[in-house]
Amino acid sequence: MVFAIIFILLGLIILYFVYRNYKVKISRKGHVKFYENNREEWNKILESESEIFMKLPSELKDKLLKHMATFYLEKKWKSDTIENDKIKICMSACLPLINRKTNYYPSVSENFEHFELSDWFSFNAKQFEFEYGKMALKNMNYDFSGYSKRFFFEADELFIDCPRSYEFLRAYYGLDPREWTSED
């Protein structure tokens, strides 16, 4: 009898986790339609208002816009946040995630409208430390956010000044901004 109850409970627990995972996957597949409907408009806005977006190759722009659609739909927005601000917030939040597997900041569900790009980079510091160790973070003077910003915006200078930090960030983000040209 006890064995049967334990077996049933385990089955229910497994079903719950399968359902949760399946629900997220189905929900995110629906985000594709939202992305397709907003891609051109968002692309125009970001091309005119974001220096980094203009530098991204087309395939990375596309990845970023897809991440943005998911972030946009999964977060609770203040009612007074205007559309252009939402798009810029999504871009800032998703830039550090562009080539990474992600859950889109599950600990951040609301009141993030005033976060800066540096804040979004900071959310990734713990994961970086987990993947590359405390010494890699120490190599960056424990300023993961600052080095990440330099990685995206001043890649050539960071590569010259701190090649080891550049390599850690290149591996972490799965990108090499020194290869980007604005002509793509």
C-alpha cells in the first residue's frame, strides 16, 4: 500500500514537471507570431535609436528580436510604459542573452522599467562566475557588468587592454563583436 502511494506521488510529480516544461514550450512557440508581426517596426526603431543594434550582423539582429518578443510577452509591464520604451528595455534585457540558452530573468517579473543595460549585464554575473569561476571574475576586477559593456561597445579596446577578459566574455556570450561591421 505504501509503495503504491509513493509510486502515485512520484508519477504526479513527474507529470507536473512535464506539464510545466511543455506549457512553456507551447507558449514560446506562440511568440513566433508576435515576433513576425512586430519585427519590421522594432527593427526600424532600434536601427534609429540603438548604436549596438546597428552593429549587429543580420542573423544576430534576428535572434535578438526573437528573444525580445519572448521577453516582451512574459513580463508584466506598467500601464504607463510607452511602446518605444518597452522595445528599448527588451533590447537591453536581451542583448546579454542573444546567443545563450535562457529563462529570461525569472526573478525579474515587474518594476524593471528603469533598469539600464548595466543592470541586465549584472544579472548575468552569477552565471558567469558559475561557468568560469571566481578567478575569471577577479580578472575583471569583479566588474562583470563594466567589462561586458566594454565587450559589446569597445571590443577592440578591451581586446587590446585585457585579452584574457575578452576571451572569457567571448566564450560566455558566444559572440565576437570585433567581427561585426555596420555594413551587414
